[in-house]
Amino acid sequence: MNHLMIDLETLGTDSTAPIASIGAVFFEPSTGCTGGRFYVRVDFASDMALGAKPDGYAMKWWLKQSSEARAELVNDEALPVGRALSQLCQFIKDNQQPAGKKHLRVWGNGASFDCVILRAAYARVGITPPWDWWRDLDVRTVVEMGRGLGYDQKYNLIFKGVQHTALDDALHQVAYVSEIWQRLTADKEPIL
């Protein structure tokens, strides 16, 4: 599988936002099948020590979320940001088929959120991201296309797990992106 859904929980919305957790799932949008799953809690203080900047509005937003989601922000098992990002690189290397940057498609929720924040964090720790920036794909665009067809699975699908927990959010995004993808490509011959 070469499609990777990534979801971040952060303490801001800009590219400099501190990362609190990373969830990732390999998947095939044409079938909805999932592959390897990744979840790591990030010590956002370690990210802030490298220059990440929290946002007061995001902090207020977090205070309104469930106790389960908030507990993930301060979990004692959180890793320093550099180690967390290294583990994400290793997860991608171990689970991508076929391997290589030219095959990997990385999905994020918004053209300026998940992938952009991750890329900035990789820069802060001095690690090259394991995918090329032009391989970023946008969940929100697919959702809007589905709505154009009268199909809004983002809100119609039952959420499984804890909302605003990175892996559960990534799995939900995989489910609705795959359903929309399948509707958009039903009965279509591939363009060669």
C-alpha cells in the first residue's frame, strides 16, 4: 500500500504548531482496506524547545474536548519530537509497498495542516521527510468533491474510537475518503 493517511493533534494551526501526537494508517482508497498503523504521543514541550509555537485559541479548543482526548496531550509515554519523527520514518519504511518516495502518497486534513506541520517539525529536528512534498494529498478537497455529488460521509459515517485522538481520526478519514474515492471512480476506466 502506498497511500498513507496522517493525522496530527497539535497545539496550534500554523506550520510552527507543536505536535502532541501523530497517527498514520496505510490504506488503499479503491477498496478501503487498511494496512500498517502507527501512533505516537509527542512531548510537545520538546517541540517547543526547538521553536514550535503554541496558539492560545488551540489551547482553549483543547480545554473543551473530551477528557480522553485531553489526557493524550499529557501522557507520560510521550516521546521527544525527534524520536517520534524517526519512528514515523521507520514505520513508513517498514510498511510501504512498493518502497520509495516516488510511490508514497501522503494524505493530510487540509493543504496547509498535517503535512505542512510535519514538514516543519522535520526541519526543526534536522531530518529529511520520508516523502516528497508534491506527493501530499488533501482530505478536505475529496470531502468537498463528495459533497458536490450529494455525499457527505465525513459527517454521516459513525465515528469509532475517541475523536481528536490522532490514530482514531486517521482511521475515520481513511473510511470516508475511501468511500468518496470509490463513488468518484465507480465504473470508470483507468486513464493511461
